[in-house]
Amino acid sequence: MGDIKERSIEPAKTVVVFSGGLDSTTLLHYVKSLGYEVYGLSFYYGQRHKKELEYAEYWAKKLCKEWKLIDLSFMKEIASNSALTDYSKEVPHEHYTHENQKITVVPNRNMVMLSIAIAWAENLGAEAVFFGPHSNDYAIYPDCRPEFVEALDKASRLGTYNSIRVEAPFVSIKKWQIVKLGDSLGVDFSKTWSCYEGKEKHCGKCATCQERKEAFEIARVKDPTEYEVVL
């Protein structure tokens, strides 16, 4: 499983940032499997695919000691250049590594979310905050790269009495490996959401739908997703 390492720990509190997407839902299961008492945190930042939050709530009820949904809808005002927050912009349908996918970047989104998560973790007396970037994200999203994780981890440890760690256990692996891990953990992937279009079904055309389908194919795991279009 790539660079993911199993470890034996005493039960402790941790905050997991998850959206209801495939990656972060698998992360939630993974962290739970490590024996942590999990406090879940999800965010509404004006995203057009807010449908993902229905799945976040579904998993929170099953796996979290406590869950909070934080309203960051003001992000639509200060991050309006993104197609995820400005619904008048079209979501591009090219491959997820294509240059035009930069229009789906919500500026500094992870920094904002993780700062809130670190604050809650400190308040709870938790020891870490987990979030779920992976190596497919590097090409387009700067706040998903290892350098960002390392820098924020250092800042968090310096800025909290509990020396809160920021952990991203999937940061060096591919999405297909996350699918394999999730499958081994019994994740019901039909209860996850990836599509940026945010309709009733996954569109099957946007970059995140393409990436999702590709990951299941490479992992050789059955894809339970209903797509409007199968390319």
C-alpha cells in the first residue's frame, strides 16, 4: 500500500477533515481503524457540488464521536475566480492534469479549513488533524503538495500548546491505491461523491469523474457509481 504504514497507538482524539468524497471518506475509515476517537469536520464554502456534504453527514453519524459542518460561504466572495464557487463559470471536462483545471482551484482553501480544524483539535485536547490529499493532486492544487503539508504541520506544532500534528497519510500515493485501501476497509463507495457538477448523478465527464473511474479501473475494484455519461 505504498507509503502508508500501520501503527499501534493508544486511543486518542483526532480531528478528521472530510468532504464526503472518495478520498476523505476512505481517510475517515482509515483513521478510525487506527483506534482514534474521531471528531469530524466538514465545510460548506459555497461549492456547487454541495451534494457531497450529504455523504459527509451520512458517514459522520456512523464513525464520528462528534461532527461539525462549518459555514464558510463567505469564500464565494473572496475566492470567486473558481468554477466551484462561481456557478456562471463552466467546469472543464478535460483530464485532471490539464492546465485548464486551475479554474477549479479555490484559493488557499485547505489553509483556511485546516486552520479551523487545528483550532478545534487544540480545544478538544486532540493530538492531530488528518486530511486527505494524494499525489494525483500535485499538478493543479498547490495546497495538496507534500511541501505544504510539512510547512503547515510545523506551523501547527509551533502555534498550539498541544503541538497538534497535521497528517496527510495519502499524500505520497495515487487515488487508485486509496480505492484499494478503502475496499479493504469495507468502504461503501456508493455513499461518496466526487463530481464537481453537483447534479443528481455523477456527470461522468468532469475531471473528478474521470479520475474516479480511472482509479477504480486501475485498482480493479468494482465501481458502484451511477454516471450520466460513460466515456
